[in-house]
Amino acid sequence: MADFDMVLKCWGPVEADYATHGSLVLTRLFTEHPETLKLFPKFAGIAHGDLAGDAGVSAHGATVLNKLGDLLKARGAHAALLKPLSSSHATKHKIPIINFT
């Protein structure tokens, strides 16, 4: 079984509640790698303890997981999905490439 299929096999509960799981993912990212919070200026004024309950964090986390679901469902044929995403993160959001390695 391919890795994509293994993940998709248990993806249903995540897909059913992207906002909650997305909030958990981003909150953990910001907790374990606090320097990444600087890459999200819209969350700058939120106290670290309030990140998990913030609607904006949940919404952005949902967007991230939704795109991840699309990438998983592409089962390796994801170049067309990643190109605009990588372009916008590099040019519009000015995210350094080191954050994607």
C-alpha cells in the first residue's frame, strides 16, 4: 500500500473537522517552533496561551489541512497543486525556503 493510501485510510476524522485539527497542528507548530509564529503577522497580537482557541488560527489551520488533503488525494501527482502554493508563499508571503525543507 502506498504511503498516500495509508494516510488517506485514516484521513476521514481529520477531513470531518479541519478547523479543530488545523488549530491543533498550528498550535503545536508554534509551540515546538516558536520562531515560525513570526511568519504569520496576523497572529502577532495573540498571546501564546490563546492561540489554540483563536478563530483565525483555526481557520488558517483548516485551510492548510484542506490543501494537504488535496495533495494526499493526488497520490503523487501534485505538482500542479504545489506550484501556485509555493509561488504565493515565496512571493506574496515572503516565506523563506528553509521553512519547507
